[in-house]
Amino acid sequence: MSREPLWSGLALVGALRARVSGGLAREANGVSIDTRTLRKGDLFFAIRGDARDGHEFVHAALEKGAAAAVIDEAHAAEFYGYGPLFVVRDVQQSLEWLGQRARERSRAYIAAITGSVGKTSTKEMTRLMLEHFGETHASVASYNNHWGVPLTLARMPETAAYGVFEIGMNHPGEIATLVPQVRPHVAVVTRVAAVHLENFESIEAIADAKAEVFTGLETGGVAIINGDDALSDRLAAAAAPYAEHIFIFGEHGTDARLLSYRAIGEAGAVEAEILGKRIEYVIGAPGKHIALNSLAALLIAEVFGIGAEQAAATLATFSPPSGRGQREVIDTPQGSFTLIDESYNANPTSLRAALEQLGAAEPGRGGRRVVVLGDMLELGPEGADLHAGVAPDLVAAHIDQVFTAGPLMSRLFYAAPETMRGAHRRTALELEEVVLAAIRPGDVVMVKGSNGSRMSRIVAALKQKYAPETAN
């Protein structure tokens, strides 16, 4: 049975508010802004990014089999005759219009998730739950910004029963421009923490920016808030004018409460009370912070008419997204060690949660708990002190060796006990060789840092060094 196309050519003309050049594409089966991942039959948008203009890749997109390209009037003559084109005044605006049209035609139940930490893992747990009960469309990776949100909307099939959208921000007002496009039935704030402080005058201002997610709720919508958050009352007050119901989750949650948690190897066992019903379930990844965020996901399932017990049973197969806590046992000629990849992002709150998780891990025989850290960025003038302030958490987690890279992490390195200090270098590149030489069998190694600190290269280097040889 063939699947209906995502968009017909005629529908695109109206949704994009475009004129057609080079012939009308019959249909588009996907939407892309990146020729590296573009598939044959995709509609390619020539988005202008921070570093490159998508118009540079229009030829490549069409040669790779794009159904058509969306370009602006300024480039229309340049690409005339190369293939089907939708010519518009502003490519970004047309992407947003297409996303809005997708939302208008959709009958799906929609959830929007934001937060300083935990939004991607919560989104992924929610996606995993919902897809067991109906066709589910969700944000890819962290497509949560001014192009990621409308792109995700534009890709949503009309047949989807559920939609799960991640919404991010690093300036005031960003969420307020994105959430009206999504128009969620449920809006979640996972946590408010000291993130992007260079763009905000206080953590209260961050809370207010996160609370913008409630302003786009559909009539009768539900707000879900972390009751363990110091600013939960502020969030609840901000949600009240827009939400029909406000649900609170956490260890102090009134609607979804964590009763107990224990790590069991590479998983976690949870006992919780969801809307008055006690349930037990297993999550396929360890970490109390993951267990707490699963409560928010279970509340979303309940709002969408899926029982929490049924939904929770699906979490046994959950695995964290790449760079956000993925675990891998890496074999070496001398034995194996465990690598925890937290290299996608970092802030003081998420680092403390990750260290707590590492502290609960049991090294193998002769092994150690090793942490490899890069700078936490966008923390403003207090950034150096916020790094140094994590030193007691290293001690509490019984870390044996700490390796750091970057000018801010130097503060944490020298605030740590001397016996704990492995090495500090200016960059991840300079630290790479030191870490590779230091790791030994039995170790549990966690690598974490803001994406801009490039700690992912150390993760890649550790995997590459011991990658199985491929026969020619």
C-alpha cells in the first residue's frame, strides 16, 4: 500500500505563497534544508544560515533528486532552467508558512517541551511512549530553534496522531515567537537552571522566558511543571492565564511523584505515583534525572488518553540520544571500559546530575571513575565561579580522575582536590592525546561539555582508537 505524499505540488504553491518556475513539482515526500541528508523527492529550502546561504546548494539539491527547491526572488534568474522551483520573497518566512499550514491541517494531539535541561530526553521518552499507540511525529535531534521548529512542523504528516516538539531559546521572546506555530495541547517546562545567563539578568528572567511556552496553548490546554524547581510557583502563576489544568511532577510533585529510584546496571528501576495510581517500571538508561523527567512524559500520555502504566512499560527500551548520556562498553586488548557520552551540552545543573549518575556507576576491577570536562558556555560574568562551584560535587561523586579543557574549566580543575587532578589543557584537541593515554580497563569515563567546547572529538577519538578492524 503506497503512502500519500507529504505535500502535493498545488498545496505547496498556496502554502508557500510562491510562484512556480521550471515546472510544477507533482509532490514532495519530505522537507530538507541540508543536502547532506536530503533524500530523493524532498522539497529543499535554501535557508540562509549563520555561516552559509542555502542558495549555494540549490544545484546540489536538484542533482541529488530534490522534488523542487524553494528560493528567493533575488536568485530566481540564477537558477532558471535547472529544475522545478518555488520562488518566494523570503525563504525562512515561507518555511514558517508551510509549518503553519501543516499544523492547521493536523488533527494530532500536540505536546511542546522546553526547559534549561532535560528537554531532549523528555521529548525522546514521550516520542517512544506515544509511537506505541499511534503514528507519532517528533523533532529530530534538537531541532528547536527558529528554523528547527517550522521545519519539524512542515515535515508532520497529515495522518499523525501525536506530535512532540522541542522548543529552545537563548534570548527572551524566542519561545513566544515559536510556540504559536506549534499550538500545543500540552506544554512542559522540565527545569529552570542557570543557562544562557549572559543573555539574562537573572534566573527569574530565564523562568519567565521558559514560561512563554504556555502562551501558545490551545483552549483547554495543560501545563506541566517541575515541582522540585525553586521557581515552580512563578511558572505556575505564568501558566494560569493560559492553561485549563496545571500538573506538577517531581519528588515533590502533586500529580506525578517519584517515590523511589535505584540504578540496576545500565537501567533504572522506578516507583512512582501518577494521578493517584502507584506504578513500577524500568527505564533503559540509568539516572535519577531521567527518572524524574519520565514523570512529565507519563503525564503527557495521560492527558492524551493513554494510561500511565501502559505508557511506562515502553520505557524499558529507552536509550538517551547521542551526546546526552549514551553509554557504550568499549573493548580494548587489555579489557573493556565504559564510555558515557554527555558531550552535546553542559551547564552547572546538568553537570551535577551527570556527576551524580557517574557516582552511582560501579567501575570494573581495577577501574576508576574518570570525568573529562570542557567549558560550560553562555554563563555570563559569573561563569568562572560557576565552574569552580562544581568541585564539591566531584568529591561527592567519588571521582578518581578529572581531565579538563578550556579557560573556564581551569577554575574547576584547580578547585578540585590535588589527588583528583589528571590534566588540564587549553582545548579539547590538546587534551585528546592525554585522555587516550590515561584510560585503562575497568574505568567508567564520562565526557561532558558545551557543544562549542568540542568535547565530542574526545568521544570520537576513544571510539576510533579501539574500533574493530574491518576486513578488506
